[in-house]
Amino acid sequence: MKNAERNTWCRSHQGLCLRQSESPDVMVNRDVEEVKNLLEKYHQSHLLAFWGELSPTQRDNLLDQIEQLDFEEVSRWVRFVLENTSPEIDSDDIAPVSSYSSEPADPGQRHKYAEAVRLGERLISAGKVAAFVVAGGQGTRLGFDGPKGNFPISPVKQKTFFQIFAETIAAAGQEYETTCPWYIMTSPLNHDETVEIFNSNDFYGLGAENVRIFQQGTLPNFDSDGKILLADKSTMSRSPDGHGGSLKALHQSGALADMKKRGIEFISYWQVDNPLVNLFDPLFIGLHAMDRAEMSSKAVIKTDCMEKVGNFCLRKEDLTVIEYSEFNEMEDNEAPPSPDGQRPKLAERRNPDYSLVFRLGSIAIHIISTSFVERLNADGFCLPLHKASKKIPHIDATGRLIESDKPNGVKLETFIFDALPLATKSIILDILRDQEFAPTKNATGVDSTETTKQMMVARAAEWLESAGVVVPRKPDGSVDCLLEIAPSFALKKADVKAKLRRIPQIKPGETLYLA
């Protein structure tokens, strides 16, 4: 996308962007009267409501926060908060997008895949690929008090997400005879605790110099009238700016400069709650590099037309992701209406073979070129803001703490996939869900710790069986033992066959850990 087109997209897409600004109304001094006048101009005078009750330290703290605000940007955020609905997307502008399949479709593609794998392996071995996990969330929905990355998830050894990823990075470094640096983005909610976890675990053997932990940015929280909420009398209520903030945080934290110093050209991006992720996939990296893409994505084939995943599609010829909450409600203008005048949903559109037309689901796994991140930050790029009604603890006009059991405020955030239309080239590789995607969102039910552990065991069983190992199964076909394969034993299915001598006979109901 050319610069002029990109700027137009930024202005029009959802009407609002998180971007750098050169507004004159950025605080530059501590003249309190000037601060009061500025706050009054932008209808945020309540931020100083308790000024007379604050200590000098608290006053400095509050002024520091106010000085960091770009009030022209604040006014745009307020307008967005006050909008009752998001601009509708015309389904006529939406078209399906093509992808590389998990297996080559013909001899020509088979040759390209082989070349891509060789290229990807060379790039990894040359130290051109870094690992980058977004880990700003807490384990609250899992019933866990602490960073989600520290939640124990493996079926036998109860390894945490962090430990699984660290062992994978170490195993990849050994296989490719290189050092794979790891970048971890936290949030103010869990940064200090995450740093302590890595310190107490000696950085899982990777070396402190090869692990860089940094925080994402935050955005103010608002009430329904567009007023910035106060967490207490001297502190604005703020929330993390979403995984889209990672592209700015890489630059602002110095992580991008560190990558450039190391000669990193490609970033392997994923989110912390997926223990099956293939961190260093030579095919994915190679295809991305061969096609000169700037930001590429992995996708799963949707199991159902209304599955709750983002939808890859073309919007006015730009690759984009539309959230399921919006996409699943869009009417198909090309389909004839039913007798009652209702049109089917766009998500339901089928090909002649009955496969879904819009079949590619977004799973937040990307390869991002460092040059792309560098260019975006140099250009002062923008990402659309998304808003969500949330339960936000805050104080009211009397200073009383309000903790509601219902949504009582608005949080703003950005999404990483909104950077896709800004890339000059992007590819999609659809993958096998049971091999690479086990999102862990809930304590029970769908996408839960239980289903994730089942998928980890099932994948281990499938890897073993592919090498000729007999795995006990129950009459219904489910695995009748507890299995866990450490990354040090096998990074991929093909690695298992070379270690058959180390695999004992597996008995029904037995527990087996391979490392």
C-alpha cells in the first residue's frame, strides 16, 4: 500500500487511529494554571478535582501523567468513545483471500515448498530470526493468580508456557547451531512479576543477554461521557493498548534497535497462551522471505462458518482481518433473500463443493520483517482503535471507590492484525490446527486448560505413531495414556523417528515423558 493510500486507510478505517502526533497541545511544563486551562479546553478538568488534597509527590505524579497526554489525540479518543456504533463495513467490499495450503497442491508448489524450507533453515542458522511473544495478560480466567505465561500447562511435567517456549528456543538453537534471541512484551499488570519469574529461573538457561523483557504502552480508560477515569485521586485509570501496541513497543523499548544490532531480519510473533505454536517454522519463514512479504500470517481452516475467530479477507483489495463479532453478522448481498426477506450471512457463503468461501481463521501467529516495523515507526503509522465496555474500578466525584459487577467504562486497544493492510506484501499459510494451535482461554469448556492438555497428548501420540510406535487407545479412539514430548526430544514430527531406541513400550494408562 502506498503512503497516500495508507494515510487514507488510517483516516477511514473505523474512523480513529492510535498514532504519533505533533499536536501543539502536548504538555511541556508544570505551570498549573496552564494545565487547568488545557484540561478545561478539552473537558477533562476533573483530573485535578482533588488537587488540594494531594501531597507534593502525588501532585508531581499526576502532572507527569497529564504531560504525557496529547490532548488533540485525547479529543479524538473521546469522539470515538461517544460514538454509539462502529461504521458498518459494506459486504460488497469484501472478497475471499488465497493462501498457501499446509501441504503442497502440485509438483510446482512442492518444489517451491522444498526451496522455502531450505531458505528458512539457512535464515534460522544465520541468526536472522528472533522469537517474540506477547505476554501481557494475567491468568485470571484460568483461575490463576499471576502472569498467564507462568501458568502450568503441560500434561505430565506441568511446565509453564514460559518454560515450554524457552525449551523450544533452546532446542532450535541447538538444532540450527545458532542463538535465537527471545523478546517478551509484558504489560504494567505483570511486568515486574514476569521479570522476577525469569530471574528466579535463571532465564531458563537461555542467558539474560538473549532475553529482553519490555512493557507495552497504555491508554486512558473513559466513562460513557468521554471523561478520563481516575484510579485514585492522583492516578489516571489506564489499560494496556492491546497486542497492536507491540509494533510501537518494539521501537520505543529499544528491542528493535537490539534486533538490528544482532542482524535480525524476521520476527516470529505469537501469543502466550498457545503451547503448540511452531516458533521457528522453516517453511513459513522461507515462504515469507521468498515472496518478499513484510508481514505474514498463519491461519486455520474454520470448523464452522460461525467459529469465533477473526476472518481473513480482502477489503477493497487490502488483506485484512474482520472480527467474528462483526463478520458473522454481515449479510451476503450477492445471495437472494429468503421468502421473509432475510439474506443469509456472508460467513455462510459456500463454494460449489460446499466448502466455506471465507474459510481462513486468524490465530495471531505472524512472521514480521524488522524492516517493516522500522518503516512503520519512521512513518508515524497509525492503527485503528477498538473499544470495549468493561468493569473498571475507579473513583467517583467524591473520591469514593466504585467497583461494579457490570461494565461501567470504556477501554481502548489496538490489534496486531490491523497492520496487515499497511504491508506492501503479505502471505497466509494455513496450518493443521491439531499440530500448531491450542488456545488456552478458559479454566473449563471450550479452549480451556483441559482441551489444551488433551491436544498436547493427542499430538504427542500422533508423532509417536507416525514413527511406528504403538500408542494405547480406548475403544472410542482417544489416547489411553498420558504423554509429553519435550522440545529437547523432538521439535517436529520427523525428529521422533531418529530416537526410536529411546522410546519404551507404552502400556495402557501409563505416563510417559520423553526428553
